[in-house]
Amino acid sequence: MPIPLIILGGAAIVTALGGKKAYDGYQKKSEAEDLHNRAEIRYKERKALFDKANEVSSVKLDKLGKKELQIGSEFKEFHTLAKELLQAISSVNHQEIELKIPVHKLNSIERLAISATEYLSTVVGAGASGAAAGFAVYSGVMAFAAASTGTPIAALSGAAAYNATMAAIGGGSLAAGGWGMAGGAMILGGAVVAPLILIAGWAYDSHATKALENAKEAARQSNDAIDKMDQAEAHLNRVNKYVDSIYQSLERMHGTFTTSYLVPLKAMHTRIMARHAGQITEKETDDCVALIQNGYILAAIMTSIVTTPLFEPVTDIKSKAVIKEGVIQLKTDENGINVLNSAALDKALSDADADFSGKFA
């Protein structure tokens, strides 16, 4: 065969191979782009849904926290009025009035009242975003920590509570691109809800094979992120059910406490204190003591709910709460998500409902 034909034949083969490689490269680039785009769309769609669920949880926790802070503040007011009235009555009768309430229950009510007022002044007063939601989570563990470690509740509800809330808000607000209160450390513990990679930022390598590898990695990470958001949202839904149950119980009891005990006690306090202490009648004494006694009983029932931790606190070998750098530690599961205190919450809600129905409903 003449040499020119051999050369032409070789050139044709080379051209064909080159064309094949170009076509393969084009195919890989197209596949990479398709993989990349689908991964980005899946990730963004799932994150949008998760953000909505997260926002719902944040709103619910904020609502519950505000209710608990209101209850704690009213307990403080009730306690102050009750002490002044009991002192006035004791002065007239020349003997101490003893309430038929266990001392430990009175102490729990007072600790909650102090905790709420300290928290309001230290955290809410400092303008911490999501502070009320933080109280919904930390009020119970603060009470547990105070009881188990002997640390004064004022200390836990002041700077330590502020630190705990700031740690909870660590994810940042949703508006700022973070995971918000509910999706931050407060609810999800140390879990990384999703690798916050910007899938859209994955660069295409000039080499088609590398571009395809990058796209496959983006798709893998997107799938991992979606799986984690599925787990996190399921957890948020479980949390929401308990938050709703707690709020509904407190709302019902709080209405009775305010209208039947706090408001009447205010009126009685104004009426009696406007007169000389010696003018307190026997009927006023009986009415006042009954009002205070029953008010404290109802306050104790509500306190038992508020002071039950929403999440299980970490404890040491002596069953004391573990506190690191002012932050009360919470148990996490294998995914790094805070463990719901389900058994204790179920018991607290059931017992409180039975006590309330038997005495006040």
C-alpha cells in the first residue's frame, strides 16, 4: 500500500478516536451537569421544607417560653402578696399561720419565680433573640441542675442561662441563613443537620472525568444532607407534640390561677392593707388563707410541669447535672440530637392533669 494512503488511514483512525474522546467528554460533561443540577434542586427543595418546619418549632417554643415566663412572674407576685397578707394575719392572731403545703413544693414555686424574673432581666432584657424559646428548653434543666447540684437558682437563671441560650442560638436565625433556635444546638444538639455546602458552588473541572466525579460527590452529599434533614424534622415533630401538650395544660391551669386566685388575692391585699392590720375579720382571715392555700396548690401543679426538663440532662455518677462553662449539658443520641425526656414528661403531664381535675376542674 502506498505510504500516503497509510498516512491517510492513520489520520482517519486518529480523527475517529479524537472524535470519540470528544464525544465521551461531552457525554460526561452533560451527565455531570445533569447530576449537579438535580442534586442542587433536591437539596434546595428539601431545605425549604425543613426551614418551614424549623420555623414552626421556633414559634411554638417561643410561645411556650413566654407563657412559662409569664407564669413565673405571676408566681412571684402571688408569693409576695401572700407573704404580706400572712404576716398581717399572723400579727393580728399573734400566731404563725401554717399552710398545708409541703415545704419542698413551696420552695419549687419560689425557685421558678426567681428563675423567671432573673431570666427576664438577664436574658430577655439583654435583647437575646429567641430568649423566650430558650426558657422553654432550659427552665426544666435549670431547675433540675439547681436541685441536684445545690447551685442557687439565681446563678443558673442569670449568667448561666444567658450562656445556655447563646449556645442554643449558635445556629443563627433563619433570616441570617442559620438553622434558627429550634434547628440549632438547642434542639439538635451537636448534630450537623446538613453539611452547609453550597452545592451550586461546586466547580466544573476542565477535565470531563473530574467534572463527573465532582458532580457525583455533590449528589452524595446532597443525599446525606436530605437524610439528616429527614431525621431532624421527624425529631422536631416529636418535640412539637410535647410542646403543644405542655402549653395546652399550662394555658388551662394558668387561666384558673389568674382569675380564681391571683386577681382575687390582689383585691384582698389592696382592701386589707388599706386598713389597719387589727381590723382583719375572722371571715377575711379564713378567706385569705383558703385563697393562698389553694393558689399555692395550683401553682405547685403548674411548677411540676414547667420544671420537668424537655430534654434529658447529662448527669454524673452522683446523678448531678453536668454543667460546663455555665451551660447545662443535654444528652444526645447517636445522631447528635438532644434526647427527649419522654417518660418524665408523660408522667408530669398525666399527674398534673389528674391533680388539676381532682381539685380545680
